[in-house]
Amino acid sequence: MASRGIKDRVAIIGMGCTKFGEHWDKGPEDLLCEAAYEAYASAGVQPDDIDAYWLGTMGSGVSGLLLSEPLKIQYKPVTRVENMCATGSEAMRQACYAVASGAFDIVMAIGVEKLKDSGYSGLVGNAPPNDGTEGNMTAPASFSLLAPAYFKKYGLDPDKGKDVLSRIAWKNHRNGARNPKAQFQKEVPIETIKNSPKIADPLGIMDCSGVSDGSAAAIIVRAEDAHKYCKKPIYIKALSFVAGPAEGPLSSDYDFTTFREVVASAKDAYSQAGITDARAQVSMAEVHDCFTPTELVLYEDLGFSKRGTAWQDVLDGYFDLEGKLPVNPDGGLKSFGHPIGASGLRMMYEMWLQFRGEAGPRQIKDPKIGLTHNLGGAPGRCVSFVSVVGKNLG
Amino acid sequence: MTGIVSYGSYIPYRRLKRAAISQVLGVAASKGERSVASFDEDSASMAVEAVRSALKAAPAATFGTLLFATTTPPYGEKLNAAIVAAATRMPRNLRALDLTGSVRAGISAILQGVDAAANSNLCAVVAISDARLGAPEGKAEQQNGDGAVAFVLGTEGVIAEIEASASLTREFMDTWRAPGERFAHSWEERFTITQAYSPLLGKAIQDVLAKAKLTPGDLARVVIDSPNPRAVDEIARSMKLDPAKLADNFAVTIGQTGAAHAGLMLAGVMPTLKPGDRVLVAAVADGADAMVLRATPAIASFKPAKSVGRQIESKGDVSYGNYLKWREILPTEPPRRPDPDRPAGPPMLRSQSWKFGFVGSKCTACGTPQLPPQRVCVHCRAFDNMEPYEFADRSAKIATYAIDRLAYSLNPPTINVVIDFEGGGRFLSEMTDCEPEKVAIGDEVEMTFRRLFTADGVHNYFWKARPKR
């Protein structure tokens, strides 16, 4: 029994990604068409060349028909995938495995979410009939549980802690300002972030990711076929996905300063990819910054910072675009926006651009190894995805 | 001997200063303040709190009857007493009923409970609770208060024996409210005092003293509850009662708590009773009930779980604006969030001991308490090695917290706390009766039964944490 991974066995040969944001003039079908056709063009393939599809959406539709109908897919398999906010990554993971298994030669993973049509603020759950005992905590409140716990454990006074969180949002906005597809393309002064209206204390509205519409897609083939399609493919080194036992709300030994699911998926992914020192070996990362304290804790869970020191790294600019390990160079969920089913593939899209030197004003110098991290749920009760991708084989 | 074995009371945490009404509406304000059921409380949830308190002081009692008296039942059709029974872990073989119709339902329920206990070897529990609405600018809005009281009645371990009782019933246009109406109407007060309250109370008291062969001078304390306190003054004068014997009617501190009031006043005087002391209790509405109790030697060692006096002191203000919102007298802009879903019948039935009784489970393999109840142990992963484990009366400490300003609530922000129970067990709970800026890691909390929301006519009851009172 082992998680062996599929290091260097599959490659991405083309990607597409819509602009994320308020697409009042586009439905999920439009967004899917745009991402898919951009990916076809990017890989230089025709729709009929694709053997199978994995479609991720949390709630913008059901079944493979959500994709096959607008794209007029000619009687091919379309698998609809859902794994909360990690839905996009999960679609990609399944697509990669299908290719690695030899079942298909060329497949597409695509994710979409249309959030702005609901008329509600923030995300809205769709719970099955229940006994009414589950709380009605919103996502920002769930993730805000991390802040007082982290501050207390590491002796940060709340004001200093708030500075750290604000700086994370500031960095992601600064990166997003250099990204023409991001929802928010504006740098925001740190004082504005710090003083933004409270949503779930200490989190203000500027600590929250953008509620967004969007779609992203990737075309995947066996690594040995990649150069038939593409001069600069990117290679999958590791894919890890874990669902936890949801101990956080059940077990007193969980202290809300870590995501055990992330630690487990990072360990698995690093083992698949042969990474022994993430802080030194990873050139760049896209992580799930749904709310600023999430990103803070992720630095430690992913092994980028030692326990209790991520806040210091944040203040030192370690994760800035010019830092030693740029995190969320595309602006992250905070600035690029978070259309749930698309986000995991959007993270991969940034890897694609950066490795190929197509990231424009936010280009990182010669990245070799990238990481994407995507999670769904809440602290203590979540699913987590980590991928490691590389510019080269080996 | 049949009588009171134990009692408990519940005064909600919130107070509305009467001057605060005056500041908004310009009406004359009477003195003091009134208690206000929080936005997540109703007569049933408050009754649960009072019964829990009474049960804590009588852990050995076994019950055959539960009577729930109120003029403000949460359900017009559906047994409200069943909610109280489920939340207080009453046995299944229980006769339970709702008694309603007038504020006299409270004292009538005590007399019914005494009869039930006398006729069986099982105890009866009487839960009396009210959260009556008064229309803005009216007297009732200022003078009413919200609260609950509960009595365990039985034949063993009696702390106050019922020596005699008397009842009268008259059809009388005093206070009335048709189904669907929110506010009660009442007739002009000279008529009700002179033609109803004074004569009916007088007659019932006369009857009960005659039955018990007592004179007013034999009474140590006197509890008289009248919708209009002037009737009490008249009775006291005519009986030549020492005013010091009259029980506090909490007019300045709580207000008049409807059906619960006579019982609450009695709960107020109980700690002052010495063995042998006699108390007269009388209440009036569409007739009158009166009873005489005599304290037994057991009263000397009885301690209520939470005294009325202590709960009067434990309080926090509610603004008049929030009060109007909580009671849905003032309509407000709905949030840009979906309405909560109605809880579903089958899962509610499956999880009844959890949802209503707050019973989790404890792993018999490793001893770890956990909630909600689990099949596979979170600690040792033993499968189906669980036994029921009650959490409702255990205290807990805050591990971390969230102040949610986005979630739908009649009283934003919603405070959520991760709590660790004494003896083990972790839970993510909503927190109530507290100020958001005061929540801190390490604070001690206790559990309280609340109505989370109402959707499609279904009241969603569950438990919340609150600061230790």
C-alpha cells in the first residue's frame, strides 16, 4: 500500500483561462466555451481530438451535460467532479490519472463557477435535508477561527497579527495588479486593507477572496507525447489529495493553527516529487488564500516556514513577487478571484504561464519547480490538494 | 404528604430599561426595567432552562407527568410540552400536556401537578413560562417581563407541602387575544379590579384559609399575583396583612411574567422559608386559584441551582430598537443571504437525543467523550463502541472563536466558539447572551437550550453556549 504518484508521466500541453470577475453578460456555458476553446487553441488541437473530459463545478450545474451540451461534445465521456473549493484541482487530478493509466491519449480538465447570479453576499451552501443542528457559520467566520488561535499560540498581539494578515492581502493585490485576467487589478494601500469593514473579526472585507465568475481548462497527454503538440509543456511531478476525519470540531487536541489535511497532502506530494526541503526547492507557489489567515497557516503547513515563523517571513517579504519564494504571483484567490470549480485550474494556469515565460510584468526569473495548493471546507474539517509541477523532466 | 420537591427558575439575561422606551416613543416610563427573552428564546426554551435548574436540585426524581403552562406556546398545534420533555431527557412513558388560555394556567398547572403526584408514585414536573408581547406605547409592553419557573412535585423529599387549595372560575372579559393576534386586549382597569381581581382573589383566599383552618396571621409569606397590582394592595389591606410578608412582585426588576409569575414569586420567597412556615399563593385571571404551602424540615438543607435573586443580578441591556427587532415588531431589511432551511422531520427524529438532549457519545474502548455522537471513535477509531454521554450540564472553555458579521441573525454579529468540555469533548457552538468584544480564549461557558430560528413554521431548537451565569 503506497501513494506512488505519477511523476513525469503526464504533461499539460495547453491551457485556457477566462478573466475572472463579474461576468453579468455570461453564463456558465459561455465561460466553459471560452476556457475550452482557448485551451484547444493553446494546444493546437481540435475539439474532436479530446478523448475524455473532467468537469469541475461546485454548484453551477450538474452532470457532464453542463459541458457536453454547450460544447457539442460528440459522445465522449464527461465526468462531473465536486470536492468543495478544491473541485478544479480534483478534476485535473482525475484527468491526469486517466491519461497515466493509458485509458486515454488526450483529455481535458475544466472547471467553472458562476457565483454572481445568486444575489447573495459570499458563498452559499446547499445542505441536504438535516436536523438543524449544523451551525450557520459563513466561510469567513470559519477561517477566522485561525486568527485568534494563531496569535495566542505564537504571542502576536492582535494588532501585530492584523498587520501580518493585511500584508498578505496587500501582496496578493500587488501581484494581481500585474495580471490582466485578475478580478481586482489594483494595488491597495495596506491601511485601506487594515481598516476595511469587518466581516468576521479580525477579518475585514479585504481579507476575503473575491466572489467571482470564471472558468479554466487544461489539456493533458502522456509526457512522452507532449512534444508532439507543444514546445514548452509542463510536467506533473506530484498530485496529492486527502480528505480528513474532520477532527477540528470534535477533538480537543486540534488547536486551529494548522490544517492537518494540508500537512498530509504536502507530505505525500513531496514524497511523490522527491522534494526534501520545500522552502529551498520550490520556486513559486499558488496557494489557497481564501482568507488571509489561511495563507499564513499554509506557509507553515506546506513547509515554507517553520512553525510559528510564517508571520515573520510575511513581514520580511519572503513570499513577495521579488522574494525568495513568491506565493500567489497571479494575485491568488484574493485578487484573481475565486470561482470555486475553476480556481484549482487557474492556479495551474499561472504555473503554465510562469514556466513558459509568459507571465508578463509578474514573470518570476527562471522557475523550475512550482506548487499549487487548493483546499475545501474549513479549518479542522477539510479536503486538501497539493500538486508539484516542473518545467523539465527529471 | 404531597408537595414541592424541588424548584428552579429562569430569568433571561436581557433587560429593557423602561426609560429606553420612553426615549423613543415619548410615552411616560414606569420605574426600572423588564426582562426580555433573547432573540433566540421563547416560552418553551425558557421552560427547559427552568426545568433543568429544578432537576439539578432533585437528581433522584422519576417522572410520570410533565405539564407546560404558558399563554405564549410556540406551536398552536403540536405538543409544546414534548419539546420540554425531550430537552430535559424525560422518560418516554410520560403524560405530558400544554395548559394555556390565561395567565392563571401557571398556578392551575401546579395544582394539577400536585394531584398527579398524589395519585401515583411518580413525580410531576410543572414548567411555567411566558414571553408575552405588548404593543408599543402600551402598558403591557413596559409591565410585562419574560421568564420561567419549574416545580418538581412529589410525595417524597418534599420541601413544601401543599396543605390546601381553592379554585374559582368565572367567565369574564378581562384579557383576551384571538388566534393570529399578536397583542392581547384588556378591559378598562376599574372594571377589572373592582369586579374581577379583588373579589375573586378575596374569595379564593378566604376559601383556602377556611379549608386549611388558618387565619392571615398564621402565614409567614404571601404571594399574590394579579394583572393589576392595585388589587393586591386592596386584598392585603382587607386581610390586615403585614406588608413585609408580601412577596416581591419583581415589578421593578423583571416585570410581570404572565403565567409564570405566581410561581416565580414563590420561587423568590422559597429561600426565606424556615421549617413550619406557611405560604399563601394566589393568582387571578378568569377566576382565581389559591393554595397554602407549609415548609417541611427538608427545606433547611435545600439549595436551588440558581436563585431568582442571582439571576436578577446577572443581566445585560437590550436597546429598544433591538427589542423591537427581536420580537419582529419592527420589520427589517432581509440580509443578502438565503433564508435558513426548515429542519427536516426524519433527521430530527433520528437525532432527537442529540438535538434536544445534547447527548453525545463516549467511546467504551478509549473513554473519549465526543459530540455529536459518533459511530467511529475520533480518537482510537473503535467502531460502534459508544455509550450515550450527556454534555448539557457540563461546563466548557473557549479554545478559539469567530465573530460572524455576515451570517443571518436577528442579533448580529453571530458569535461562534470552539469549546472544550470539562472531562473531554470538543464542540463548535454558537454563543449567546454575550457581547462580542468580551469573548476571549479560555473563558468558561455553559450550555443553554435555544430556538435558533423558525423556517416554514418549524421552530429549530438546539443548544448554544453562553458565558457562565
